[in-house]
Amino acid sequence: MELPERDGDGYLVDNSVWTSEIARAMAQVDGVQLDDTKWQQILKAREYYEEYAVVPPIRKFSKYMGEDQKAMFKMWMTGPMKPITKYGGLPKPTGCV
């Protein structure tokens, strides 16, 4: 699959082209394994964004998910909102992530 154009941080330049297939291909190219738990977080972030039109900070998102924030950091091995939003076809998070 040919990936759509991405910026220097790996985010889609045009978020409207996002599909689950593109998300999985992006993750594969980046060497990231998207298991069921990570995929659920991506879908919930998209749901949150559709409802509130903003990317939530990790503290608010972990509450929204009903998950432990520290566990999310451990699972993603980094600030979780960056890969969640990247593979979710959402805007880059702002502030501390």
C-alpha cells in the first residue's frame, strides 16, 4: 500500500484520507505493533475528537478510557497521545503529552 503524504513527525498531511488500513500500514512502516488494546485506544481517541473537536491531554483521555495513565505510557513506551493521534489520523497533540 502506498501511504499518503506524511509530515516530518509522521502525521498525515491530510487527515481526511485516514482509514484503518492506512493507520495499520503507517504503524507497520514505523515498526509499531498495534494490538487490540492499542487499536481500541486509537478508535476511542477518534470518538473523543469527533465529539469534542479537540485532542485530549493524556490525563483526560485516560479517564475517558477508564485506564491507568501510567499503564498507557508503559504500553506505548512513550507519551501515548503522540502515537494514538498519529495512527488515528488526528491532529498533533499540543502541550505536555
